[in-house]
Amino acid sequence: MKIAIYPGSFDPITKGHLDILKTGAEIFDKVIIAVARNSEKKGFLTVDERVKLIKESVKDIENIEVDSFEGLTIEYAKKRGAKVLLRGLRAVSDFEYELQLSQANSALSSDIKTVFLTTKPKYNFISSSTIKEIYLNNGDISKFVPEPVFEFLKTRNVS
Ligand code: ADP
């Protein structure tokens, strides 16, 4: 069984993330989307909220599991029996960071490979930080996030 881990902050999950995830689920037998608990970034949503919103957003896709993890991604991947990490690329600006990260991960564990996916062009520019900026300035984020995220943020006063 080919298992891939899609690690990230997902603060919150966007339609860009979801597109990557769906493509991953077509390629691999199982994709585990895993929210990193130890990100240096100050959270907008709590990890538990992020996990819950991802679960609601992917509930119809059977081969996707939602989890969170602490520590090194490669250790988590090993624990879950996965040899592939999924990451997304939007623009050249992502490339340098993502390349460095994937090379660091293969230096730490040579049998774990990173696979890069791209989204449909209409989702390409979307990032969690852009969404937060639009939301905090009372803009309409409905086109950019899955329905459960939109509903959650509409009813909650998150800042
Ligand atoms: P991290 O903090 O680990 O970068 P993110 O939640 O910001 O976590 O992103 C997780 C992964 O998804 C990263 O590889 C990022 O480049 C990718 N990603 C995010 N948004 C998009 C998008 N709109 N299109 C393609 N890839 C994306």
C-alpha cells in the first residue's frame, strides 16, 4: 500500500490545499494530511480546530486520513509507514524553500521522497496567509476556502 503524508500548517485549509490533497488521493492508496503541532508560526486557529475543519472538508474522500503530529516529519512518516511526502508548489518563490526542505528530509532519511504537486491555475495564488488577511479585513473568502472553513469563520470571531 502506497501511503503519502501531506504535512503542513493548514491554518486554515484552503481550496489550494484541497486540490493538492485530491490529486494525491488519486495517485496514492492513502494520503494522511497531518497538521504540524510544532510550527514556529503563531497560530490563527488552534491545531484541533484545523484538524476538525480538514475532517469536515474531506469527509467524502475515503482514502484520506486527517491527523496532527509533533516533531520531525520524517519520524512521523516512518511511524505511519509512509515513504512519500506531498508538498505543493505555487510559484518560483516556493521552490527554494521547498527544495531545501526536501533535501534536508532526504539527508535525514534517504528512503523518504518528496513529491511536488501543483494545483489548478484558479487555486494557484491562494495561501492561508492571504485568506487570513482578507478575512481580517472583512473581505469575502468564500471562493478560496472549503465550505466548513467559511461557515466556521463566519460564526466565530477569530482574530
Ligand atoms: P507550511 O507552513 O508547511 O508551508 P502550508 O499549510 O502553508 O504549510 O502549506 C502546506 C503545503 O501546501 C506547502 O507545500 C505549500 O507550498 C502548499 N500549498 C499551499 N497552498 C497552495 C496552493 N494554493 N497551491 C499549491 N500548493 C499550495
